[in-house]
Amino acid sequence: MNQSHKQAFPIDAVYLWVDNNDENWIHKFEKTIREENSLSTISNQATSNARFRDNAELKYSLRSIDLYAPWLNKVYIITDQQIPQWIDTSSVTIVDHEDIFPSNVAKPVFNSNVIELCMHRIPGLQEHFIAFNDDMMLSAPVYPRDFFSDTGKPIMWVVKENAKKFLESVSEYHADSERQRATNRTLRIFIDAYQTIPPYKLKHTPKPWTVSGMHCFWDEFHSFVQESLQYRLRNEKNLITIVAFAFFMLLTDRASPREIYGAQRIVDMLSGRCRHIGASLGDPLWKRRMRKIRSARPLTFCLNDAEPSSQQDRDELQLFFKEMFPAKSRFER
């Protein structure tokens, strides 16, 4: 790393991972669905195969950070009594749900919002860390200053919205999807607490977090946190953790926004440092976005699985991953 990118403090990486082909996991998942169905209706979004399907994304994401973020300190992988067969366990730290959940969490948990809400409880985790989903990858060198200021302040990558329209759109009763209703409910919590919200949306990118910031969030919104910890499956009453924490950090001046779309995207493209390109499999634009990733080499990209995806889509995704990251990383056996 050259002097201009000198690192002032250690930064860890944290992943969530699940293998939905594991028989023990399947047994617990099906039992939980039966139990929850006896209490209320479960949405298809909460139990969608695409939410849990393993397309080997973790392997390629780790290859990407090995190539483009070798300065990362420790890598933690949060799982539910699972370990990827191909991984070198001496190069990563496997964290079980039991290691981070408070005693009052309703278990087993199949809700990433709850797992993310407890990330900061990983034993030994550094103050500064970057939260990755396994489908988030790098395709160009990134540096600590892309995610944290020199003083350690997280830099949240955001998309600027029209302030008036954004505020008007935040209604938990007028949203097309369960996810959007949950997001809107999360944002309403901040409007009630601070009488405002910054006019930003978040994309599916790696998120810079701090352990101390998460503790403050738990203290400030204790009742909402405790309620959310009881939801084993996603539903519209969840706190959307990545949204909640980002907005809390921005509203309390614990983080700074960094726009990645609009005019700033043009500047980034011209400088050869496009921040992010993303799409969902099955979306009409996903193959075009895949080609764009090849040519533009954004700092980060995400091609996430989705319910409309076909086996052919997933096969093409595998070929793309192998083309982008053909060599084993230090995290593999």
C-alpha cells in the first residue's frame, strides 16, 4: 500500500453465510416455518429459496478482497453451526450465532436483520469493520479511506433523493413489498425521534460500521431492538438493520455521506473509480450490468440471487465469477 493510502487503524471484515442444502439447517428451517405459520401468515419473501441459496458467492467474494483489499485485518464469517467445506479455517474466524446472540433472542434465526443487529457482539471484533454480504464483491483496488475517514468516521455510500418526495414516500402503509414497508417503518422511527431524515437511499454495497456506534444505537433505540430480536423470519415489522444503523450514524454525525450516483458517478467513472454496479438475477438488465462490470471494473458490485432467476441465470453467474476471480485465495484449502 503506498503512502497516500496508509492505514491508521485495523479494519475487520464480517460476512453472513448460510448453506441451505445442509440437512440440519433444513430441519430447523422447516420446523420454524411450521411454528410461525401456527401464529401468523408467513410471506413468500421471508422463505424464498433465493434468500438462502448458496451460489458459491462467498468463495468469490473472499477471492475479491484477497485481490483488492489485502489490508483488511481479520475476516469473520457468521454461520449457524455450518462451515464451508472449501474454506481454510486457519485464515478466517467462524462465528456461530450462539457466540453473538443475547440470551433473549428467539432462536433459531433465519432473519439477516437480526444477525446483522448482533454483529458488533463478535468476540475480539475491531472497532472499525466492514459488513459484507456474500454476494458483495470487489473488482478494483479499494483502500481504507474509501470506507473510513482518517479519524475513523464511517463513510456511508448513498444515493441522493429529492428531500420532499423522499419524506412523503416514507409510509409503512403504502409500499409495494414487505421489504419496503419494513424499510419505511424503520425510517419512521427516526422521523419520530429526530423530526427529520437525510434524503438518501442505500445500495447493496459493503457497509462501514463501528462497534461503539452499534452499542450507542442499541442504547438509543432499546425497545425497537428488543422487539426486532424476536423475529426469527423476516417480516414488515423488522428493523432493517443496515438502514437503521446507517441513518442513526448520519443523523448523529457519527458518519459522513458519500454520493455514488448522479453527477458524482460521472466524476467517478471519468477517474476510473466507479463505486458500484448492481443488479438482481432474473432482472431484465442483469446481463447488461454484468457486461458493464467487466468493462468498468467498479470498486464494488453485487449480482444477487432473486426469486425470478433461472438455473441458466445461475450457471451464467458461475461462469462470470470464474472469469473474474479464477485463482484460489489464501482463504481456501
